Amino acid sequence: MSSVPRITLNNGVTMPQLGFGVWQVPDDEAATAVARALEAGYRSIDTAAAYENEVGTGRAIAESGVPREDVFLTTKLWNTEQGYDATLRAFDASLERLGTDYVDLYLIHWPVPMFDRYVDTWRAFEKLATDGRARAIGVSNFQPPHLERLLAETSTVPAVNQVELHPHFQQEQLRTFNTAHHIATEAWSPLGQGKDVLTEPSVGAIGRKHGRTPAQVVLRWHLQLGNVVIPKSVTPSRITENFEVLDFELDAEDMSAIAALETGSRLGPDPSTMDFMG
């Protein structure tokens, strides 16, 4: 089995570049899917309080036989829990559901700038990092103005920024900003959440050229860009398929063909206006 490359975050913690996500997976199914992912070789698992599957995710890790220190576990703070004291309480609740005494990465799920709590929230994150309860802290769905405010008003640069990123929405400007500030870019919905990206003729042609599936081609594109990527599936064959992207390489022509698929079309909300608090 090819080993997953690791990236070194800005605080020295290393993180697998290929992980497994459980968004929209019910709790009982998450337990099964995470167990299968760990069997397949994944060692990075991404969940969130809002997914309501931290219990199943934690149970699968505990029962897997894989030592806890070998699993890079990420969870996220939901919007309604932002604010200094509320964040600390929410973190404790996540740890209890996960059945662990620390996480490897804790993320602010959305900036929700209209509520203006993310700076105080980040200060609570800094305390969690200082206390060693979160080995690394980061954000999700933050745009440059949100990041610039954290950089100006706090003392810790986020280790990771997890954002929507796929061939139809490549976020080049944001990726450049992240790189300039030593923030790792992590892609959610890396395959585009549907068949549009995977049915692109150029993606299919690249797949035939390398003897790979369209999904494998897109995941390989992410890895070669330097993105951290967390595909999700509950189908055993696809869980395995998505992991088998470490033993081939796209050439410059392939990378250019995928870069040309940019449409600027989001699948999810705009982080600058998203105000969902439920």
C-alpha cells in the first residue's frame, strides 16, 4: 500500500494529505463508513458537530484497533456556539461525543461575519491549542477579509482553511492567499458533489490515459496542487477507490486541462453572506 503523503502545518504538526469525510452521513452509517475507511488505510477523519455523527465516528475509531495517536481527527465548531465561553463548552461536548480527550484539528465551521463572533471564538481556539487539547486549530470557509482580521487581531495564524474546492470552483486567489500566510488549503466537496465534474470529457479522457476513474483523476489533481482532500462515501468500493490515488501522476497537460474547467460556480453558500445559525 502506498503511504499517504503528509503536510507539515505552520505549528509543526503533520497531517495526512488524503483523508475521509463524513458530511451528510447519519451517525450509525458513519460508524460503519469510518471503520471501512480505516481498514482501507485512511488515517485522517473529518467530522463536525453539525454533522451529528461525532458519536459514530468516535466509536469507529475506538473499535478499529488503530491506535488513537495514529488517527488525525478533525471536528468543527458550529455557528450557534461561537463566542469565547460558548466555544469552550462546545469543544467539551464534542470531545465527549467523540470519546477522546483531544482532537488533532479543530475548525471554526463558518465565519458568519454578520454576527461578528469569530475573533472571540478564535481566542478560545488559541486557549485550546495552548492547553494541548487541540493539536492544531484552523478555520473553514474563511475568505481573505476574514483571515486578515484574525491575523491583525490575534496572535495565531490558522493552520488550515477548509473550503469548497473542485475543478469547477478552484479558488485560485484564496489558495494563493493561504499559501502566502502558511495556511494549508483543505478541499471539501473535492469531487464537486455530483456528476457534473466527473462527466467532463477531459476528465474522462485523462482517466482513460492513466487507466483510472474520473474520481481518481480529480483527487490526484488536488494532491498535486498541494491541497488536503477529504472525499466522502459510504460505498465500500468507492471508499477504496478514492484511496487508490497515490501510485500515479498527472502530467502538465493533464493539470492544464483540469485547470481549464473553472466555471466560478459554487455548490455551497457564499461565506460572506451565509448566516445560517440553526
